[in-house]
Amino acid sequence: MFGNYLIGLREGLEASLVVCILIAYLVKTGRRDRLAPVWGGIAAAVVLSMAFGAVLQYGSTQMDFESQEALGGSLSVIAVGLVTWMVFWMRRTARHLKTELHGKLDAALAMGTFALVLTAFLAVGREGLETALFIWTAVQATSDGVRPLVGAVLGLLTSVVLGWLFYRGALKINLAKFFTWTGAMLVVVAAGVLAYGVHDLQEAGWIPGLHDVLFDISSTIPKDSWYGTLLKGVFNFQPDPTALQVIVWVLYLAPTLALFLRRSGGSTAPKPAAPVQPAGTPSA
């Protein structure tokens, strides 16, 4: 549940920051009459993301076992790739995000209403689709489909509240530290999702070899125990992984986390992004 809460919080806060920047810029520049198209684009992006998640869930239930495993495994690998790219991209561009969005918004305002809707839709839609895909794959990795969804929804709601407080100027967030710590934790969560995705592909018969269970500590950490459930929810831990799952988990986690933390702690680490000024506050 915590792992999915983290996904919802991290992805949701990115989308909330984008919305804050777009709305605050229009308010501060006296263009409140253009808020409706922006909200329309944001709403369309949210609806598309929810529809995407619903299609994934409904479509997978209409398949046989092998097809379900193949779909789940393939999408898990894709989701891990997207999340890995996202955490590195956000860490690199966080300090330039505000300026970049302002530039796109100015261009959209000059081009007309449709361009404004499209800008807001694309800015939020990318985050929404990534969130829907990663949450769906995380839910498939557990036998309890309720708790992961509850965790994800709570994370999204928390991100909305934080985004509103950020917009109102009631909350200051060190974005560099926030995205570094949550990014590192998401890399760990992604490693578990990747390992489970490999397991699905093995079950589907797409990956031959290395099917033997490498170790089995189910007697020490039962899957139905509270701590087994906790480890499963946070890290997608499996007490009886195959040899290939362990190999993939190590080969992904070790270099990815080391590279992420090294760059985050080095001299090239980005400075905290400038906070969004409260609505009505004149620009410097």
C-alpha cells in the first residue's frame, strides 16, 4: 500500500505542480479569461488517464491466463522504463520546469484556444498515463487489489492538497530534495515491479530457462503475515523468487540507484525549483 501511495504522491505532485504553474501564470498576467480552456485540457487529461486504466483492467480480464501474464509482464517492463526515465528527467529539469511551461503557455496563448487546451492536456496527460500504467502494474503484482488502489488514491489526494497549498503560498517545498528522495524510493519500487513482470513473462512462456526457485523463505516470511504483506506492498517482495527474477532485480536496482544517487549528490545536481508565487502576487 505504501509503495502505491508513493506512486500516487510522486506522480500526482508532478501533475499538481504543472497545474499550479499554468494557473498561477495566467492569474498573475491578468488572463483569467483563459483559465477555462486550461481547466478543460486538464479535465480531458484526467478522463483519458482514468479511461486508460479502465481499459487495461477490463481488457486483461477478457484474456486467457497466458495472455494475461504476457500483457501484465510486458506492461510492467514498459512501466518500469517510463518511471525510470521520469525520475531522471524530473531531477534534471525541475529547476527549469516553470520557465519551460511559461514559454509553452505564451506560445499557446498566441495561437488560440485550441492550442491552450492542447498544452494543458499534454502537460498533465503524460503524468496521468504514466500514473495509470504504473499503478495498474503494481496492482497486478499483488493478490489484494483493494489496498494498492486505496494507497494510490490517498497519494493522489495528498498531492492535490500539497499542490493547492503550494499554489496559495502556504507551503514551501524543496523540490530538489523531494524528487531525489522519492525518486530513489520509486527506483526500489520499480525494481520489484520489474521482477514481478519477469515472473509474469515466465508464466506466459515468453522467457525460457531460469525458472527454478532460487530460494524459498515462505516459512520465515509468510505471504499472508503482516510483515510479508508490508514487504510485498512496499517492495513487491516475493519470498520464493526464481533465479531470473533475482538476477533482473539486482541488475536493475544496483546500477540505476547508484547512478541516480551519484548524480543527485554531485555538483551537477539541480537547484531547487523556484516556488510558484501565490495568485495575485506580482512577478519579480
